[in-house]
Amino acid sequence: MIKTLIVDDERLARAELKRLLAAHPHIEICAEAASSDEAKQFLAELPIDLVFLDIQMPGTSGLELAAQLNPQLQFVFCTAFDSYALDAFELNALDYLVKPIDPERLCKTLHRLVDKPVHQDVINYLPETHGLLLKFGDCNRIVRLSEINRFESVGNHSAVYTSHGKSFLHSSLSKIEQRLDPQQFFRASRADIVRVSAIKELEAGLTPGSMLAMLHDGQAIEVSRRQVQVLRTLFGGI
């Protein structure tokens, strides 16, 4: 049984989620909390495995609570999206569910939980299945890390280039790099991080010793002289 805690300040939202979870016998709802403070009390007293967590709540928000959770504890954000620009690299949510929650979507989330190893070390790098909540114009979309080809430093933010278009994160490039698997993503320069598999070919750069990484989507990213050797190592000594 997966011992579960529901955290949402709206009673009807908690009731609806309980109704949906009743269709999954391996989920045991141990408690429900109307605030982050109440949730902390339950987490201190009960052996919880999974938390369904609302983002918008009075006092301590769901985002703030998630940042305080034990790294081994799995949690799922439940959100109406609104105007959130989530700094997802600070958090490692199992999934994001949009209210009103769709039963089939919830089922997929729970399957992901079941497929996840129960005993595991704390993962330093985010998995390719990690979801980021990104805004594209008026649309909010959950984008998996595997769908991102490039991160670009833009002031105090970072532009994110995905198969769905371009979005932004309120994270510095250095913070993002700390959470990315270096076998999957390459720091091309101070301004760019590129997915290794997105590189189509390499050409001589604009400055002596540098190179240009030509991506499958047509972008040309300059690789600094300092990073050229790292790139050669990634591609087996080219």
C-alpha cells in the first residue's frame, strides 16, 4: 500500500481527489490537510509515501512546502496553473496534475509511481521524465526534460528551447546545470547548455579554437575554446 497525504485548502477539491483515488486500491489515504502547517504535522507523525500537493494555499504555499520535504518522499502538484512560472529545478515533483483532475491522467501518474523503484539513493540529476511547468504564450504545458534541446542565459532568467517552442524559467544557467545529467546535456559556453543528442554536426567556430554546434532544429551554438575538449571527449575524441 502507498500511504498518501492530500494537502489542499479547498474541502471540495480534497473530496474530489479522494473520490478519484478510491478507484486505486493500492493507494491508502492516511490523512488530509487544509494547510502546509497541518501537513507538516501529519508528515512528522505518519509514515507517508506520497503527497498530493496544491500550489496555491494561504500562508505557506505548496511550492514552499515541497522545497522542505524529505528528498525520498514522492509528491504530485495539483494546480489550476494560473500565472505560475515554476522554478522546477529546485523541486523534483513526480508529476503535475491540472484541476479539475482527469481520471485517466491521474492513472498515468500513479503508474509512474508504481514503476519507480521504492529503494533508491537520492538522485543528483533530474531524470529525463522530469516534468517542467512552462508557459507558451497564454498556454501552460508540462514539458519533459527529454523534450528540451537547449537552455540559454537571458539576464537573470533562462530561455528554454523545446519541441513545443520557446519558454522561460526563473533560474540561472548555473543552477540548471547542477541538476542536469552531463551525459545528456553539455555546457557549450557561459550562455548555453545544449542537449548532446540534439547536435547534428560540428563546424569551425568564429574565433580561433572554438567550434559551432549545429543542432537538428537549425540553431548554431558556439562552443567556447575552453569547452571544445569536453565536447571532443563526449563524442569519443573527434
